[in-house]
Amino acid sequence: MRIDRAGWPFLAGPLVPAAVLAWVGRVTGRRGLRRAGWPFLALSAYMALFFRDPDRRCDRVPPGPDEVLSPADGVVMVAGEPQEGVAPEGDWQQVSVFLSVVDVHVNRSPYRGEVVESSYRRGSFLAAYRKESAHRNERRELWVREGDRTVVFRQIVGVLARRIVTRTGVGQRLATGERMGLMKFGSRMDVFVPPECTLTVVAGQRVRGGETVIARWPDAG
């Protein structure tokens, strides 16, 4: 199983006290010390689970040119009219995905194109499932443009997620479903598409990053 490189310090950290306790327990014959290391091993195993980075269908089969994919694993919170005060200026439809602490947290670009805008805003760390987290929490916003098509998406941290990792920037090109970052420990992602797109998900639906089609552009042909 592939582990995102950002996760290795979190995975390896608990192994140090576990190894020390196991060694001291063996030398002294105190089994209690060895058992005391088990919670550290469990924590390390959870970190491996959290930072796992599985391949998805988009890694094997290029998505269709009109498909917008989910940028993350999770449950759809919003699908349709934007929440008040949340969408960028203009006419948009909103799809928001809530990531729990057991979901894959590697983030993917929902659509292909050049990154034409990137902004970071400090903020609160409210629970990501709360409505107000969309405009009050710390976030990174990216605008991706391909011809006359533009998709905006945001990485938004939650009550436990305190750091956004973004591995792309203005001037770089992204493929639909390409890995572009992650968020640490529970968060949400918002995607904004123009009104001409047809949404293909509903609130409450479970989605998979890089696989689930959340919207489609009208056939350019």
C-alpha cells in the first residue's frame, strides 16, 4: 500500500517509543512495558491508514473530456445551489464533500487545465460538516481553466485538520483526477462549476476521489 510522503513522520514517530518500550521490557523482563507499547503501534497503524494513497480509475483510464470528478473520498454535503456567501463571485453550482478521519485524504484535481489562480486564507478550525466552516475555516482555493471552461475548488480544514498541503500552483497544468495535495485529519472540499454543467451526485451520496463523476459539461461536439 502506498503511503503519501507527508505521512511518514506521523507513521514513524509512534514507532520510536514502541521500540524503546519493547527493548526495555525485554531487557528487564517486565512484560507490562512491552504491552505499554501497543497503543503506539496502534497509532502508527492508524497513521498508515490515514495517509494511504490508493490508485484510482483515473490513474489507469483517462476520464472523459466533459467529466468533473470528485476531488476526494467522502460524503456529499451540498449538491446544487451554493451555500449563502460561499461561492466565488458569479454564477456557480456547488458540490461539497466531507472527509471523515477514516477517509483517504489525498486530494485530486476535479478537472483538467491550467491553474490560473491560487489563494490561501487563514481562518477558524470549525468542524468541517458545519455550514459556516465553508467561509470561516482556513482554506486554499484554486481556479483551473481549460479553454472557456473554469472549475474552482477549495481545500478546507476542519476541527482536527490543521494543515493544508497543496502541491501545485499558478502556471502548472493538472489532469482530471491528478493528485495535487492533501489535508491532515478531517476536512472538506468544495467544487464550483458553472450552471451549464449537469450535476450527477446528490447530498448524502458517498463518492470516491478520482472515480466518481460529480458533474458533466455539455458535449462540446
